[in-house]
Amino acid sequence: MFFRPDEGTDVPAGTHGAEPRAGPHALALHQGPVHGALAKADDRGTIAELPTENSQIMPHKNAKSLSLIAAIDLGSNSFHMVVAKAHHTEIRILERLGEKVQLAAGISEERLLSEEAMERGLECLKRFAQLIHGMPPGSVRIVGTNALREARNRAVFIQRAEAILGHPVEVISGREEARLIYLGVSHTLADTPGKRLVADIGGGSTEFIIGQRFEPLLRESLQMGCVSFTQRYFRDGKITPARYAQAYTAARLELMSIENALHRLTWDEAIGSSGTIRAIATAIKAAGQGSGEVNADGLAWLKRKLFKLGDIDKIDFDGVKPDRRTIFPAGLAILEAIFDALELARMEHCDGALREGVLFDLLGRHHHEDVRERTLNSLMERYHVDQDQAARVERKALHAFDQVAGAWRLEDGNWRDLLGWAAKVHEVGLDIAHYHYHKHGAYLIEHSDLAGFSREDQQMLALLVRGHRRNIPKDRFADFGDDSLQLIRLCVLLRFAILFHHIRGTQQMPTVTLQAGERSLEVIFPEGWLEQHPLTQADFANEAQWLTRVGFDLSVR
């Protein structure tokens, strides 16, 4: 028996879903550099038998054997790249590159990144690209920070950057940036038992972390950076006590939102991980005011010296590179505000930072230490997700994925990961309310700080949770452009797995066969099984009506 939307099948009340609601049609094939070029699929894919529910889920990895890994940090002030040789859980740095791009200086009041700033960044990336040419997918991770978080036209820059680099660019949240910074610092310094305060003054934001050994306990990100403050208070290069005081006061105001939380946790040592803090420490040492650390007396001496100079062009501190002199006064004002707000006496500098953290995080993903899995497990516990049901749905969704991945051009392991994550957390919204729980869940996922996830990953994950029942919001899927069709296909697989286990494990489910076409999915049950299970039969009949709203044909027999 076939159920198709045009047959006018009656659906009993109380089955999966509610009255369908139409949405705008906007589907496109993915052709971008992130997931590779796509060939045209046949009208029908191959037929394959789904494994049984007890079959083991085999993990898919992009880079099966990582010998080289690389991390690129698209910072608001500088772009940095490190290439390393990976051996089990250890890395050995082979190459380091860094260039001052000052992307944040090219952001207008309307939060638009200028063409000139984009060109500076892209020219830098052309030089970086040669070192990572030919490296396999999954071996390179590229992260964008505050400037790209702020820029409304970041998609334009990202598309051009991906075309040059051949790897996806992720824009990460401030707290995710803080986590990765701490990871880089903790792997660079000795593994001591005490708590650390880590501060990183970037071009557009400043991150604060208190952690113990390799675990961050508190992560914060503030909207203050040496490039943005230079643009605001020292644009013409003049240094006056009044302007410095304005920059210092602005930093103190930003710090007020987090300083009590930082003080409550306490720390045993303070570490600075940015180039700005390194430059200040170097200048203090060269002046004979310290032995390589940042201290309060040294900060006071540098401030007095800046006031005497009066102009950025006259800065000539030993050890401070010419390309950092323009942002030096703003960085000093921010660091002095940090010292005063947190009552610091000294701060040591550490060379490990965001890019090293990205390397270790990337390495962990390929050695079964993926922080994203821990993040989702914590989310499931917090919102009391039915773990057994989540596991059933995940297992079925991934089994289904493995059968249709070729026909639907989903071989890239990122799609499989995304589907598995969505299956795990599709019911997190139930802890809020049953009514519209898919919407509650989507909101929680999109707006929570999920360690290990980029902003785009969170948005995609939230959209799959939003679309896992009732109406599929096609307009929201269309926002992802070239990826929209692939995301809808994942949504269809997730809905199939949830529907298949609507009875929530209280009955034995059969082995079924899937057949995938370009915009169709056929589910073949054993002979006579559907007639003996009318609820499942009605569920799939109703689902066929929902899927026709997004241009999909679901047939069941």
C-alpha cells in the first residue's frame, strides 16, 4: 500500500503532526567550497537494507589518518596560522605565520566590512593557502573572531576566503573563543594544580577565563579590543591624558559586568596570552621595570612615557614592532583597567593562544575526545532528555543516513555528525513545555553557549530541531543558500527516525528498506506489517502531507 499526498488519505486525529501549513519554496543545490562540488543525482538512488537496531554505529571521520594539521585564526587585528605534525595526542609545531591585517579597522558604523579590509585579509590568506594546499578535509580548522562576528556582510568575505583556502571558515562565539584560548594556554604551560586567570586582549574583543589544569571554569568575552579602541580614541594618532582616560574608563565600564564573578572564583596566577600583552611585557622589561612580566609599576611608567611622547608615530619602545605601535596606547589602557578592576599585581605572558587551542581541539576530535559530544551530553542531562529514546532515534537516523548518503550527496562526514547531534537533542525543549517544544528546543540550542560549536553549526542544529516535527520552515532553511537542500534532506531523515520510533521502544520494529530519489524517499516495510500496525501507517500518511510542503515525496509500502 502506498501513501502519497495526492491520494487524499484520511489521517486519524492524534497522530504525529498537526494541520500542515504551506511555506515559500526556496531550494538550491550546494556548490560551494565547504562541502565540495556536487554531481547531478539519478532520479532514484540505490536500494539498500537498513541494519538492525542493535547494529553498531560506525563513526565517520574526514581525515582518517592525520599526519599534518593546521589552524588559522582570523583575528580582528592579526591573521595567524600554525601547521603542526600530529602524533596521537601530541603536536609538534612546524610552521608559524602571522600578519597584521586589522580587519576590525575596516568595519563601518553600519557594521559593514570595507572592500579594502577584505582585500587585506584575502591577500594574507593567499600566502597562507600555499602551506595547506592538498591537506585533506578535517585536517585544517579556520576560525573567525570578533570582527567577523560583528560584520553584517561577513558571508561575502567568508565565501571568498573559502575559495582561496579550500576549507570551511567558522565564525565562533566570544565564549567559544575563550575556551579555545584557555586550551592553547593550558597545553603550553606546566600542568600545575592551581587556578589560572587568563586574559587575551584582541583587536575587537577581550576574553577572560578562569580554569584549573585543562578545564575552564568560567569564560567571558567583552566588547573591547586594541583595534576598536584605537579607532575610537586614538584615530588621529594623538595621545593625550584625556583620551587615554576615556579609553581606560570605557574598559572599566565593560569590566564591571564580569569582575564580581571573576573575584568570586579567585585564582592563583594571572596569565596574558595576546600579542598586545607580550608587547607591553617586552617594553616594561626593556625599560628596566620588570623581568619579563607585566606589573603595575611598569604600566604606570609606560603611561607616563606615552603622555610625554604625545603621538603614536613617536613610540619607540624597545621590542615593540612598528606595526604594533599604532594600537599600543589602546592596549595599554585596556590592560591597566584590567589590572585595577581585578586588583592584579603581576601577569605572566604565555605564547600559547587561540590558534594552539584550535590545534588541540582539532586533534581531540580525531581521537574520540570531541568536546562537542560532552557539550550535548551535558545539555541532555540539564534538560532531562529521555536518553533511551534519543539513542534509538540517533541509531535509526544514522543507519538511514548511511543508506542514502550516496544518492543524496551527503558523503561529507559533517552532515552525518550534524544529523547525529540533532537526534540526540531533538527533545530538549520538552523540559520547557510540551506545546511547541520543537521551537523551545531550537531556541535553547541557537542561543546557548555550546562549547566546540561554531555559530553556523549551532544555527544548523537548531534548525533541524525546529523542523523535526509539524511544519518544516522552508524560509529558514533557504537562509543557508547552497546548503538548504542538504539540510532539508537531513531533516527528512531525522523525522523518519523519530516517526519510526514513535512508540518509544515498547514494540519490536522491523527491518525496512529505503530508496532515495532527488526529492523523494520511499520506505518499504515487510509484507503485511503496516496493516497490522495502523498507528505507524497513519503516522507516515500524515508525514507524507508535511513533506510535500518542502517539495519532497514520501511513499510508504
